[in-house]
Amino acid sequence: MSASLSVRRVGPESAAVVLAIVQEAFGSRPPLDPPADAMSETVASIATRLALGGGLVARVDGEPVGALLLDAVGDAVYLRRFGVLPAAQGHGVAGAMIQAATEAALAMGRYAWLRVVAREELPRTIAFWARRGFVQTDRRSPYVELVRPVPAVHEVPTAEDMRALGARIAQELRAGDLVVLTGDLGAGKTTFTQGLGQALGVEGSVTSPTFVIAREHASTHGGPELVHVDAYRLGGAAELDDLDLDTTLDAAVTVVEWGEGVAEDLAESRLQVRITRSATPPSGPDDEVDPRLVEILRLGPRWARA
């Protein structure tokens, strides 16, 4: 049976738990000069930080394995004291914590960015954040600051609205852009791509490429072509590489359905689109209106510059 992973918001009552995780996680890193500020934290100092902004604790099968502090400054939420116990690393805990921090920032409102501060002596840590879409914005030795936008969230009531959203997003795209689509069966991934393809002005009907894996749609007016990929039946990034998409990436807008965890290495930057069913109950005749929530996250240097 697989382990149960959960991430929950916590307050000052969890200061001792957070401190224990922070001390073990930061204590396992190479020695730094000056030492990491995290090593001087106490239960009292952590409790004060939690009272001001709250934090997150990740648990696997009920046992605490990861923690961070949320620190709202201006239009950004800083992720402070981000730590995962060494024994729990490599099992998706960090990614779940970043997703939970994103949801917390959305719930807190008006915050446009997630920010982190890393040490330049820890290049693997900086690379970790870069793989998750954080872009370096400042360097003041020995500290490096990286930023990632908080996603835009749209409630989309109907299939036509989903196509219209795809068409609006298409106006931002250019040759070389990568769009990674995630959502359950029937969530609306292909419907979104239909609107995108129509706005790009490409040839042919945009349908699910499940059985052919990839379809190419040429432009009708000299713009970028659309490469539409379905990664559902692929075994991972290696099989995606076998499609040899590198030959078309620079000249096309590439959309990969079921691409999360598979397609991120295709390009340095990506537009990540996650579609889920809305908490708003279906309405209308025969419950024909089934709203979706569409979370759009612009990751990497291309979108940071934009």
C-alpha cells in the first residue's frame, strides 16, 4: 500500500514540530560560513513567525517530514525555512509543499509571487528551485533570491468558455512556447486546445491525439504550427524524447496533454495549465453546466521577462 502524503496549514501550536524538522533538514546540509540563519531558530522564534504568517507541515502516514514558514512581504509570499527530512527526500514531499504554498498564497489573496532565498554555496538547492519554475532575480552574496508567479485561476462554466479561454491564452504564445496540460479524463484539456488552435489559425480539426500520440497542425497564415501531444500512454520522459519533438519545438507552439511530470524538460520555460472540476455545483437544464477551475502558471525566464 502506498504512503499517504498530506500538507496542512499550521500555526504557533506547531512550533516545536516545525523547529525539529528545520533543524534536522538544515543540519544535514554542508557546513556554511556564515551558518544558515535557520540553525539559530528557537521554539519561541518559530512560534512568532507562525503567528504572523502561518506555515505548512507535510506528513507521510501521519509522521511530520517537511515544513516551511509563510512570510508575506509586499506583493509576494516568501517560503522561509523550507526543509524536508533527509529520509523523506525524493518522494514528492517538496513538490507537494510548493503546491500547498501556492494554494495558500491564492487563499491569502493579492499576492502575485512566491519567493525563496537560497545560498550560492548550494548549487543543487538553486537547481532544485529552478526545476520548479523559480527564476533568479537577485544575488547578494552569499544569498540568491528566486521568484515564481502565483497562478491565475479562472472559473470556466461551459465548453465554449473553455475554448474562449484557450483562444485568449493563444494571444500570448509564440513559436517555441510549451504548454503543459493537466487534468482528469474529460476535464477539458482538448477543448482548451481547440480554442488555442483556432486562435493560432492552424489547419485541421484539433482532436485528442491519444492513439497517434502527436499531431502537427500547420499554420494557415505563416504563424507557428501547433504540435499537439498526448502523453497519457507514454511511460515517462524517455518515451517522450523518442518522439523527437526537438526538431519542431523552436518553430511551433507545443501542447502536451497529461504532460505534468513528463514534459517539463522539453523547454526552459513553460505555461502550465491545470484543469479541475469546480466546487460550484452543476446547474442548468439536465445539469449541462459543469464548471471547471483552470489554474494557469507561467514558469521560467520567458514568462518572468514577459
